Amino acid sequence: MPEMHGKPDITALEEEAIYLGVLTARGIKPLSRLEYEVAPEILDLLQDLGLAVTSVTRVAQNGARVIHWVFGRDSELLERYVSEFDGTILLERDAPTIRTEARYFGFPTCCAETYIRDPHAANSLTPEEQALLFHRACPGCVETPRLIPLYRSALEEARRLHRKLRERPVQAGTRRAPAASEAANSRIRSTGRSSSPSLTSADPTTTPSAMRAT
Ligand SMILES: [Zn+2]
């Protein structure tokens, strides 16, 4: 997805979240992560796609707690991610972290290794192709060109799902209870996380996260 500069567009963030959901539900990515808050109905949609969704608390270097959403088809894999990262400090990504994340998030090893050596290495993808991805393709990558049509198809499906979700009329008092957010809230309640500002903020632009997704 395009890197977002300046004020993030909530519609684009929602579409990106659903895009990651489709990629993950189709098994193209083992897990995906949102570093920003999304509406409960988006979390519902991810669950409707057959994904297990959980929140992970990270601690920023200034001590602020940051909530990430992580989802995948394989709840054991999700639990492994949680046990590895929940409660840990957010640091500049070092080589071991980049390798670990590449495995969790389905990025080719060649691309991760190149990124470690040279984050700005030029590749032969078009800007449109590179923008579909959540990793930077390595020069001469063999794996990424196979992923491009799968990613493009997932993006089309995500746009369709997003349109359908937002076209549905929402009437106050008649909506079903948002299952994902209730599950999330109970997880949050059970671990005393309800005071997180990023969970209570209605405006994702005010959250401390850098609006990244992986
Ligand atoms: Zn590669």
C-alpha cells in the first residue's frame, strides 16, 4: 500500500485493513498487523473472513502504550506472535526482528535479507506494483512477481467488501453487537488495558502510532 504522508485518510486505512484481511484469509500472508485503531465493524469483518483477531500491547520508548491489531487464520501462530511481542518495547527494527517479521507476515526471505543490507535497493517493479506490497521487493526478485497478481486480486476483493460494508445503512439501536470489539474489549478488560488512549480515541489521526500496517 502507498506510504501515507501527512494526515491519514480513514477510508484508506479501512481499505488497507480489509486488504490485509483478504490477503491473510486467502493464506497469502500468515499474519497481518495494524498499528492503528479501526472501527469495530472492520474488526468484525476480519472475523467474518475466518480470521482470529487479537490486540497486542507494545510500549513506546517514551513509555506510552501502543495497541496493535494482529490477525491470522492460524490461532496458534497468532498466539506465538503474542507471546513473542506482547508487552515488549518498540525499538528500531534490527536484523533479527526484520527476519522474524518477514516470516510472520509472509515476506520473501530474499527481500528481507536485501532490506537488512540496503533498505532503499532499487527493484524493477512499477510504482503501482510496489505500492500493492507491504514489503520492499529485492532487485531481481523471483518470488514477488508471483505474489503481485494475488495481491492485486485481494485488493479488488477488499475494495468490494469495503464498499458493501459502508453502503449498508446503519440505524441507531438496530445494529448487532460487534463481536470482534467485544472480544477485544474483554481481552482488554481482562488484562487491564482499557485506559489505552489509542483504544478510546474516536479519531485515529490523534493516536500516537505512525499509521503503519504490515
Ligand atoms: Zn525478493
